Amino acid sequence: KERRKFGPLGWNIPYEFNSADFTASVQFIQNHLDECDIKKGISWNTVRYMIGEVQYGGRVTDDFDKRLLNCFARVWFNEKMFDSTFCFHTGYKIPVCKTLEQYFEYIQSLPAMDSPKVFGLHPNADIAYQSNTAADVLDTITNIQPKESGAGPGETREAIVYRLAEDMLEKLPPDYIPHEASSRLIKMGQLNSMNIFLRQEIDRMQKVITILRNSLNDLKLAIEGTIVMSEANALDNMYDARIPQAWKRVSWDSSTLGFWFTELLERNNQFSTWIYEGRPNVFWMTGFFNPQGFLTAMRQEATRAHKGWALDTVTIHNEVLKQNKEEITAPPSEGAYIYGLYLEGAGWDRRNSKLIESTPKILFVQLPVVHMFAVNTT
């Protein structure tokens, strides 16, 4: 339950563990101890199964979360519990006291804030938790600020947003001309699975560009007073450097409007370079709307290139290279090079190409280029 505050670092899915689960587990252990044969002792398998698979495990839907829960159960629920040296974590032992007061004293001596290490997490997890909490608090403060434009000195909200809208419209990439894009795709081979994927991505990108252009033009007209202000939400969000909801619905999430817009230009650049100048040597995979679709297209391409391969038996493999994207000068003979992936909760040893513990205070580590390729499992 306490791991839940660390978000996806604690559990992949935030489960609603509650005190009823705890009470049911305690009651079960009580019944088990009352009924167990003294000669045979406690059936630890039963205890672990009931807690890790039923009482708490019944709520868990993710396979990796289930593995983690069962791992905790194996480490904590066994004969070693009765050793005087047993600890859940350094400093967290099972107290053996004679009176209720002694138990109270022991409970009072426990730290008020548990360190992430108690839950098997790296100290960096606490930094991530505190950053997210601070961001939530600041978000709430921004949301409840008064919205009227004061008559004080300096530019008004409307003037600031108007200038920002003009600036964004100026930098907005041009629309994809349908017949031009189609003729380029026909030249590249429009039935190739990678090109079908590219077409879908460009269609989605065009939708974002259109919505953005219309929305910004309407906002400018509304600020000038030519049309009725229906973009009030966009005005507030842009003033607070946030992404308006209507844009976010058709695009992707980002921390601020500036980052979001830069990403729009970079994502679009990847697509337009691909369609007008040919397939890139290395793909920015996190710049796709549907990265999973990219991997599927790559699998299909590999299947068609090998006689006798069937899509059902082809799986994706990867190999992390030592180069960065700038050092890649040619595409691989098979598969694709991708970049833009980050590790959270682990570090990367470049020399030996393997995972290592996180460096303190470094929350995210960029992976070098990864070679994704398909293999036939039969």
C-alpha cells in the first residue's frame, strides 16, 4: 500500500489496497494458527499463497506486480521470521515485548517518514515522489488564481497570449498537400508496411496542425473582438504555459506548452524528412503517435523479406549499441535503429552494455541507439 505513493515506480498500476485486505490477512493467519498441527508447524506455502495470490494478490492485474508481491511474500513469510536477527529492513524488526506500553514505545521509536529503501526502492524514488507532489500543489495554486485581467501596469493577459499565438502561427509547419504526399508514397512503394505506417502518422500529424492553426486564428480574432470568445480555456492555458485540452486530446502529453510545441516541430520534421527525402537511418521512436505500430510494421517487413516466415512466429529482438544517434551513418541491413528511449529507476553501463543501479540524484538516463530486428522463433 505504501509503495503506491511512488506511482509507476512502486507498482505498474495503482492498486486500491486497503485496511480490509490487511484485516482479512490477519484474520486468516489467526485461524490458520488456531487450527494448525503443532508437530507439523505452520504451512508457509498456504500463508504465502493466501496473502500473495488471494488477499492482496487478488487485486493485482499486472504480471510483474504479481511477481513482486510474491517475492516479498517469499522473503518475509518463512521460518526465519522467528530468528532474533530477522528484519523486514534494517531497523524494522519484529518487536518482542512483555507489556502493551513497551509495544507503544517501540512504535513511537519508528521514523515518521519511511525511506524508499524500506519498500525495496532506490533513494531516487523519493525525489521523483516529492517533485510530483510539488508539481501537483503548484498546479492547484495556478488553477485557483483569479483570471480577470487587472488594470495594473505591464501587458494584459490578452496581449501576451495574442503575441504568443502570432509567434506559434509563424513557426507552424505547412500543411501536407494530399496529392504531393500520395505521389511520394507511391514512389516509395505505398503497399510497404513501413510506408502505410508513415501515411497513418502523417494523417494524425496533419490533424494536429489543422486544429492548432484554426484554434490560434480563432483565438486572435476573439482577442481582437471580431468573434465571440469560445477559446477562453485556451487563453488561460496558454497564459499559464500549459497545453489546451483540445490540443492535448489529439496529440501527446508534455510538461509545458513550450516543450510541447518544440516537440510538434521535431516530430513533424521527422515525418516530412522521411516522406520527401527518404527513409532515415535512425528513427526517433518516441516521436511517433503509435510506436507499437512502428514495431509491427517492422515485423511485417521482415516477414515479407524472408521466404517461408509467418507473422505469427516472428518476434522482435533488440540490441543496445554503443553509439549515439549522431554516430550512425547508415541504416542496418535488417530491422531499424531507434533512439529516444530513457531508463527510469536504473542506470546504464555503456562499456559493458548492461543495466546497473541508478546514480544518486539522476532520475532518467538516455539509452544509446537500439537496433530493433525481427527473428523467426521456429
